[in-house]
Amino acid sequence: MSLTARSRPDGTRPPAAVEEPTAAVAAAAARDRAPRRTSKAGKIRWRIRLRRDRTLILMTLPVIVLLLIFNYVPLLGNVVAFQDYDPYVSSNGITAIFHSPWVGVEQFSRMFDDPLFWSATKNTIVLFVLQLVLFFPVPIALALVINSVIRPRVRAVAQAIMYLPHFFSWVLVVTVFQQILGGAGIIAQTLEQHGWSGFDLMTDADLFKYLVTAQAVWKDAGWGIIVFLAALAAVSTDLYEAAAMDGAGRWRRMWHVTLPALRPVIALLLVLRVGDALSVGFEQFLLQRYAVGAGASEVLDTYVWNMGIQNGDFSYAAAVGVVKGVIGVCLVLGANKVAHLLGEQGVYKK
């Protein structure tokens, strides 16, 4: 009989010896004590995220495919900016790229020596500054006004009215302004009927930059409030109640609660807008080109269209597009850096 089974002098049995843990139990305990493998400390491995988010990835896959086909694959065609491209040297335009002669940076030299290019660049920059000053703050102000409306029905009607012009084509927008501010428009005809001299703002080259800015505000300012309203919807009402209990009035609550909630969104949209500085529009200016002349209405987008499509100088137009794209990327990176210095996230984190 083993020692552990023997009885004590008082008649009681000693406790049984603890059995040694098996190999499987020991291995499981070791796995529990071992740190989990992750790509970085505190982060889930990409395979786990992929398996977890596979439904969302499948939903976004068609968008990614369209983005690649229509936005990234065409970038390969920028190679014609370094050629004297002729689409008629081959049976189709794609194979013509391989048969067109290389000219290096000759197209870029032509561009920098062309006074029409600098005129279009000047008009583009002036219009960008005007739209940044006169257009960009309007959706923010409208969002603040809509957010202050208490009655849901009034708010819904106001939002619908503001959204509606966004779905109008530029042809319709220009027609509306022509019927109101043109020489045969309502205002000019009314003034002439009462003995005053009429006017025609639609053909005034000096006021054209303000006219197109007003058209852009009327068409797209209402649509731009959607992002700001979404940001305001995430603000807790407790913050407003706490500020009101501390004696803050309506303006104080807007300054210390509402605007800080909008700062990240404003910084993000401002960075994107600065990056898009050289793209102020195309159809809007093309429709009004002959009313005010090319000197006032020519911007980089219409300049590329005129040189590439109308004149058939595809290599030169591609060179202008390449410079425009490179400058846009630099502006995005620079504006994003400024946003980081001001404490905002911008387009991407540091």
C-alpha cells in the first residue's frame, strides 16, 4: 500500500497527491500566457480584419474597379505629353502611342512660352480665390442656420429647396441667370419700362468672375451643407445644455460648441478645395465663352479642351494636364501639412 493511502494515527486519511498536469493542459496554459501575434502592438492582424470586413469589401469592390478603369488607367496616357502624338499614324489611338516620335520636354517648353497659357492660369487663380472667399463659407453659414431651426418640417422644406439647384444642369443655370440678368432679362426690361437704362451683366467681361461665382453659389452651396449638417448631428445636446446652464447665449454656444465640432470637417474640405485650385469648372465657362470673350472666360480646363479637342494638339494638351495634376498634388500635400501644424487631421494622419 502506498504512503499516500495510509491512515494517520488519528484515523483520518491524508489528502491525495496532486496529479501532474497532462501535456495538453500545459500547452493550453502556455498559449494563454503567450502574447497574441499581431502585426503591431494593440492592432488586429490584417487577415482577421479582412475576414471580418469581407462583406463591406465586396460592396466597395465595384466602385474600386470603376475608379481604376476611369481614373487610374487613363493616367498611362500621359505619356503622350512627351511625344509628338498623332492618332492617325496607326489603326487606333492606343497603338498610335507606340508609333509616335518622342520629343522629350518640348511640349512643356511650348507651354511655358505661350502667353495664352499664362492668361488662363491667371483667370483660374483669380476665380479660385474668389470662390474660396465668397463660396466656401456659404455652406457653413447655411448649415448653422438650418441647424438652428427647431421645427423638423420647416427644416426639411428648407433643405429640399437648397438641394434642388444642384441637380440642374449648367445649361439651365446659365439660362436662368440670362433671363434675370441679361440684356433682355426681367430686371433690364423692368428698368427700361420705367424710364431707366437697362444693363446686361451676362456680357460684362469685368464682372464675369463675380457672375460665375454667384452661379456656383446658387447651384452648389445648398448641396455643400450636407457634410456640415452630418457633423452637427453628431454633437451631443448635453454640450449645449451645459453651456446654457453656464450662462452662454446663442452666439457663445455657436462659437464654443458648434464651430469646434465643425473644425475637422472644415479643415478636410479646405484641404481638398485647395488641392482642386486649378479646376474651377469647365461647362460653366464653355457655355459663356462667346458672351464675354476668351480673355475673361478662359481657364485651364477650357484651355486644355481648346488645344486638345478643337486644335487636335493632344500632346500639348496632355502636357498642360500633367502640370496641372502635379501642382494639384503639391497643393494637397502642402495644405495637409498646414492642417497638421494647426492640430487638425486633414486628409490623412501624420
